[in-house]
Amino acid sequence: MLLNRESSSFWFIFIHMLLITPGASALNFLTANKNTRSIVARSPQSPWWESLFNFYPDRWNRPSRGQQQSPPPTSFQAPEATSAPSSPSASGNCTQMRVRKEWRNIDRAGQKSYIDAVKCLLSKPSTLQPGTNRRRYDDFVYVHDRSRTTVHWTAPFLPWHRHFIYLQEMALVECGYSGALPRWDWTLDSGNITQAPVWSTDPETGFGTNGVDDTSGSDQLSGGSVIDGAFANLELRYPDQHILERGFNSPDKFNQGGNTYGSQYYDDVAMSVVHSSQNFLNFRVAMEGTNPSTRGISAPGPHGTVHTIIGGDMLPSSYAPNDPGDQINRLFREYCARKKRQQCQNN
């Protein structure tokens, strides 16, 4: 399936409708596709790694640490209008270009400014689920989850998430953020991804380390509560109320040829293979990996591998925006996609 201009425009309009101007048509779509939080049926011939991307009912149906699950969404309302992060001139050129940088290349003040803006979204009420205890931050988790089956392992994967990033940026601007969005280059940390500087305990600029009091079951893919960093003991509210979890793990099948934490799928060598794809469609498949629910030969890509290794709220990946670290992870994927687009245009 090739993504043409018309289908690309459809997905941009659809996600914009959900997060910027939600209405009855969006409500009907989400009602028809509401999350049952059940394990997705998988082919008996699926590869070993497909289980890493399942939805775990034991995790999401467990008691929420003494808290009741928040009520389902009731109605939609449009948020206040906001200005775009960059203002185009009458000629169509950007008058305020923002250069996105890798996290470790941003000074402390810039890092703190970004994290403060994310915390601001945690203080704002939801625009998609008014009348509930959910927040603006939770709106993005909600939309990402409800759209999961139509924007993963399909042609809209990259353009949909690019627009998703843009809308998150607009929301941060509403909170007074004036910097460029940061990205996390996991290739720089492929030696041991769990020691990446983003997983810092710094109470102002760190995303926190691994979770403690691990609640994982036999799958060992859940995690424990994150109790340090700027998001220590962060209460999350979608799909149920719980504390932010992280669960670094390295399944045996990821430890091959002297590699740990699946680094063979996202290190420099792996990314050079991804970028060597002959066209943008093949690039998307190489970046995301092939659908583990289909029959035949499948292989994980850097996108899914990073989600798996971090664990906790990054798994299942439909709820990944719960983890503040997912945004900077997604920004690096978009950075790679932009490089590929430029490469295709130059050729």
C-alpha cells in the first residue's frame, strides 16, 4: 500500500480533528473502535518476538493501587485556538525556524524548560474527555491508543506520527514553551541503552531511571514505579490510574552475538541498513519492523525494539505516550524519516 497525497491528507485531517477540533464524527469513530484491553489474537506461526508487542490484560486490568479506574469519555469539546509553533509568512516561508537538537546537546535551562512545559500539560484539563479527571496530557495517550490498529504497520505510520508530534508541540506552546522539541538518539547509547543520559535522576531535567517494586508477571515486560527524576511518582490516568512505570529488560532472543538490550536492531550498523532502503515504503517497514500478527517471515525494527527494552508504560506501545520519554524517542524516529525524505528528494 503506497501512501499517496490523498490518504496522507486524510490522516492529517483525522488526527487534527481529534486533538484540535473534536466533534461527533470523531466520537463515532472512537466509540466503534473502543479499547477492550484484551490480548490481540496472533497467528500461531508468528515469530518469537511478536509476544513482546501484545497487549497485556493482566497488567492493565489489575487493581490500580487502591484507585478506581476513571470514567469513560462522555463528550467532546474544542480547545481554545492557539498559534502554530512556527509562523509562515505570506510567501509561505517560515519566519521562525526552530532547530530540534539531541537531548544531550541542549543546555540545562533548555531541558528544564521542556520538562516544565510537559508538566504544564499534566495540570491542564482534558479537552477530549471533559467531566473526567483526565488531563490534556492524557488526551494524546487516548488518541494514540484509539488509533493504534490503523496507524501501526501501515503506510500512515510515519506521516501520522509526524502530525501527532506537531500537535503535541502546539500543546506545549499553549503552555508557554518557546524552544524546539528535543530528540533522543538511541544509537549513541546502544552500548547500554539503560545508561542513556535521558534516564537521569535529576529532579529538574531527568526522565528518571528504572522502576522499582517491579510488578511484572511471567512475561517480565511490565515494570515498577519510577520514583526519581523530574517525573517521580507521576500519576497516570489512561487507561487506568497508576504510577509511571518503567521496566528495563533484555529478553534472551535480543542477546545475540555479544549484543545486549537488542542493540543489534538500533545501533549505527542497524540504522545504516534502515537508511539504505531503496524507497520510503521500505524505509517505513525497516524502521517500524514487520507486523508480528501476520504469517511468514517477520523481523523487529528499531522502533519496536526500543519500546520493548524500556518496558513499563512504553509497553504495550499503544499506551507509550504515557511515558514522557516516549516523545523524545519519537522525535528521533521523525528525525531519521526526515533524513530519508531528503535523501529520496535528492535522488
